Amino acid sequence: MPPPPPPPSRLFALLSSRRPPPLRLLLQIHAHLLAAGLLSSSDNFPSRLAAAYALSSPATSDAAYALALLAPLPTSAYNAAIRALSLSDEFGGGGGVVRRCLQLYRALIRSGSASARPDHLTFPFLLKACARLHGGKGGGYGGEAVLGHVLQLGFDSDVFVVNAATNYLAVCGSMGDARRLFDESPVRDLVSWNTLIGGYVRRGNPQEAMDLFWRMVAEEEDAAVRPDEVTMIGVVSGCGQLRDLELGRRLHGFVESNGVRCTVRMMNVLMDMYVKCGSLEMAKSVFERIEHRTVVSWTTMIVGYAKFGLMDDARRMFDEMPERDVFPWNALMTGYVQCKQCKEALVLFHEMQEANVKPDEITMVNLLTACSQLGALEMGMWVHRYIEKHRLVLSVALGTSLVDMYAKCGNIEKAIHVFKEIPEKNALTWTAMICGLANHGHANEAIEHFRKMIELGQQPDEITFIGVLSACCHAGLVEEGREFFSLMDSKYQLERKMKHYSCMIDLLGRAGHLDEAEQLVNTMPMEPDAVVWGAIFFACRMQGNISLGEKAAMKLVEIDPSDSGIYVLLANMYAEANMRKKADKVRAMMRHLGVEKVPGCSCIELNGVVHEFIVKDKSHTDTDAIYNCLHEITLQIRHTADLLNISATGVV
DNA sequence: GTAGGGTTAG
């Protein structure tokens, strides 16, 4: 005797569990339901079964086959299956889930029976699935055809369908299309407004979101739409992007005087807005008024303190919070890196590993930035191996960080190698490569990369131009330098910053075009900084232009009176020009003013340990060996300089 | 049944 079939309640429970049963078990359940006559469209079973089938197998063909066994299915079953898929957390894995949704949808259309055609519930689920995929990675597809069907089947007057379509367009298509749908739609409700406002904020157009919000407030009476907390979360977030504290206070006031629900999310976004607008005090006071703080609340405060350089407070927040996911770890680490406390960032990473928190892409990017700043090549290579071992996707951000790390840590070959392996490079990736090449003296390669980048249609920005200009500077390519400097303004409408001017002035000065350099100093739109005057001074000293050199030196003293270096250099310039008296006078002035040289500091990494050195440092255990080596290098440089007949002063 | 927040490279 075969065992008796399980009771329907047991079957229902099996089908309703969050994790669907495996396909083999599903087929058995299916057979039991058929035998018990429980699959007519008036039962709940077809929907449950369809949803379970849709979720059961990652192999699309299996699920499709199993679903075909169920036909004819009522629309509600298809809807349930699409809904289950659109909510499933398998979305990280790519397009499989959406493909299955679209397959179900096609099966529904093809079934051709009167009881099974897409209805007002089908499209919201389906469009949500399409939009969610695009929000992840891999590009949205299929949504456009679905939108066509919406119009064909006359669902463009169903407010739920229209809202879902608006959201789909806002996420996957153009905001213009989403706006047109909104403007031309005969039906509109609070969700319609919120969808469009949220869309503008997400796509980085907060001004448009604000305009829409004020229109909404003005139309409130006849349109019967009152801004709710979803509206306000959108506009307050947009206000954070605008960095407009005054507006932020107004919106906060609006929230409090219009009975908008102060949920934790509302409070969190208010805090975030205040942090972005520069009022840590206001953020703190909002934080203190939150009753049930979430990880986001704490993390936002960490970000806030870190932004103001208050790393001790950030750390205190971090230590005080009751539970942590990867976000607060990343936020604190980002803070350390941005405040140049890179050693602390590395220490934090070790703590993170001890706490068994799985690092993600952001963690790796932070680690690599820390390594770049410390010149910690070995640690950087360890991170690279970690990425490969754990098969983290070599995203643009991660790849760019690797290129930057290798370039800044001195291994330009490896930087080039990684650069070639990044499948999708963006402007930042190209910029990192160009700057790396320039800093390693590969001027022509840097310029070639720049031209290639333009050819591929990538937009260079200010940093890219710092790269090419410094390449020209290193190689003395005056003509190219002039070309890029003018291109920046004429073709790319990029604002030329101090760094660009100092690069250009240095280039002109070194190449002997001191007049042109001086003219550029006189016409630059900002007050020249120490680097500019330093470049002028250097050129003057090289070419024996004492009067301009004196002027540059005076400016340098003015900018930083405590910097003793310039007095020394000025004295040297006089000495080289055989102006003994003036040289002595400067030295006397130095003694009189009591200016002392501030010790410079540099660090180097060896076997994963970072060593710091200051001038004349004798504290290291291997100090004798280090100084012997330094002496050797100095001799070699002098020797090479003699052979090439150039001056080695200032090199050592 | 539709909409909403925080960490992110040069």
C-alpha cells in the first residue's frame, strides 16, 4: 500500500514557505493536487504552485517546462509567479529572474484562453521586475515591449499600471519619457507625484524634483494630493544634493508643521541632508531625537563626523552602535582614508576581519586608496590577490583603484597590465592611467592614452588635464602643453584651476619661456599660490633672472613666512650669481628671524610594515645600512649628472 | 498591488 497523500494544509504550507521546495518535490506536490482536484481556478493552489515553480529552479528551461504542465493557468497564477520573482532576492545574479518573468508573461499571452490574459495586476509586477534588474547590473531589457502592450490593451488609464510604467522609465529609460507619461496621463495620484520626484532625485536632477514639489504643494487643494513622508524623503534627499541648508531647514519645517510622519527613514534622510549641507549640529540634534535608531542612523552620523575630520567622534559612534553591517565599517574606513589616516584604515580592516565581517567592493577600494597614499605596494598586492581569490568582479571602480595603487606605489608595468584587463573603462580609469604614466615620466604614452581616450568618446575632466599637462611638463613638450591648456577651455569648457596654471607655468619656465610664464602669472584669474611662485623662482634661478626671482621669493615668504626653504634657495641664487653680499644678508635675516626648517617626513613600506622617517632620522634599527645605501645612491646620481653634464643640486 | 533613505575610484 502506498502511503496516503499528505493533507491539503500540509501541501499548502510546503508551497508557502519562503524557500520553495526543490523541483522534484514540487512535481510530487503537483501530482497530489491534481489527484485531489485542487487545481481549479477558484482555489489558491494554482497561484501558490506557479509561484513555487517560478522560484524553484535557476535553470529557466526546467521552470518553464514545469509551468507548462500547469496550463491552462488562470491569470492570478501567472501574476503570483511574476510577483514572487519580482520580490525574490536573487536579483544580484543578473538577468535570469527578469528573463523568467518575461517568459511567464509571454506564456500568459500565448495561452490565448479567455480566462488568461494580462490584467491590471500583471503589469505592475512585471514592470517592477524589469526596473529592479536595471537598478542592479546588466542593463534593462524587455520593458519597452511591455510598455507597448500596456497601451495596446488600454491599461494607460489604470493609475497603478501608469505609476509602475513611470517608475520603469525613470529607472531604465529617460526622465523625459517618464515626465511625458506623467504629464499626459489622465490619471494621477500621490504615488505618481512621488515616483516622478524620486526619479529626478535618483537621476541627479534635484532642482526639477524641487520644482515639481512646489507645484504639488500649490495644486494640493484641487488635486487632493498632500505630500507624505515618501514625498518628503525624496525632496529632502534632493536638497542634500543641492547643498542648500536654508532650503533644508524650510523642508524640515514643512515636515514638522504638516503632520508628515517622522519615521526613522524620514529622520535618517534629514540627518543626511544636514550633513551634506554642512550642519553637523542639526544632524546631531535629529539623531538624538530618533527613538529607534537603525544602522543607517548611526552610519550617517559616522559619515558626518568623518566629513568634518572628527575621526575620534566617528570612532566613538562606531563603538557605541549596537549592531553593524558592512556599511558602518566602510563609512569609518572611508573617513580614515579621506583624513589621510591611512594606517588607521588598515588597522580597522584587520579588526573587520577579526569581527568576521565580509568586506565588499567599497572596502577594497578604500584599502587600495590607503595603500596608494602610504606607498604600501605589498599590502596593495595582497588586496589584489584577495580580489582574485574571492572572485570579486573587477568593476570600473575597483579596477581604477588598482591602476592608481600600482602607479602610485611605483609599479607602472603592473598598472598598465591591470588597466588593459578592465573590461569597461570610464573617464576616471583613463585619468588614473594617464596620471600614472605622467608621474612615471612616460610622457608620450600619457599623451597617447589621452588621445585614445578622446577617440573613444570619453570626457576628460580637470584631473585628466593635470595628467597630460604634467606629462608635458616632465618631457618639456611646450607645444603640446600649450595645445592642451587651450583645449581645456575652448573645447571642453573646463575651469582651469591653480594646479593647471602651475603646471603650465612650470613647463614654460623650464623651457626658457620665462616671459610667457610671467605673463600667465599676471593674467591668471586667481591669486598665484606657492607652487606657481616656486616654479617661477626655479626658472629664474636656472636662467639667472635675478629681479623676477627676487619678486617670486618675496611672494613665497609672504605666503608662508615660516618656510625656511625659500631663504636657503634665495641665498643660493645670489651666491650662484656671485652676489655674495646679498646672499650673506639673507642668511643673517634667517638667523635674526629664527626661522627653522620644518622636518619633512616620508614613509616606505617593507614586508607589509610601514616605516616613517623624518630628516636626519637615526631612530631606525637599521639606520647604518640605510645611510650607507643613501650615500651610494647620492654618489651614483652625482656621477650620472656629471656624465650628462647637468646639475645635481637640489636632487639630493 | 504601485513610489522612498545611508557607505562608493582619479
